[in-house]
Amino acid sequence: MQKGSMTKDQVVKIVGLQAVEEVERENCEPTNRVGYNGVTQGDSLTEWSAMVSCKDNDGDEVYLVAYYYTTNEQDEIIAETGDGGSISWEIDGYEVV
């Protein structure tokens, strides 16, 4: 099951626009979560995430996570070019933990 079931609008209401813009600027890394490791593990997607620490509306310290999922074709392009900038990255969803 893919992570990041919250939309941008939903997380903006919880942590504010500044935190969302911050996580969107962060570099993402593969999560290595079972079932989302791409073609090398026989999976159709690779899961990536970026995370920032921030405060929610109650002032509690939380983490905002943005999730990205790349296809095997996109992973191949990244491998061939050696550059993640060679594909178009889109956030698939967010999570506040």
C-alpha cells in the first residue's frame, strides 16, 4: 500500500504552507520499503521520500513527509543519465507523523 494519503491542502491546514514548501524543496531518497524497490526486487514502483521537522497547529513537533513513486522506466532513465533531474518528479502524497 502506498504511503502519503494526505493532499497538499490537507497538510497545509495542519502544518502551514511554509513547512510544505520546505519539504517540497528537499531532496528525496529511496525508502527501501519492502514492495517498493523497483525492478531489482521485482516491484513496479520505487518509493522515495523527503522529510522535514516542523510544528503543527497545536505547537507539537511533527515530521512532514512527502512521498514520490517512480516507475521502472523512470528509474532506468535516472540510472542511464546518473541524474534524478532527468525525470519529472511529482509528489504522490504527504504524511504528518
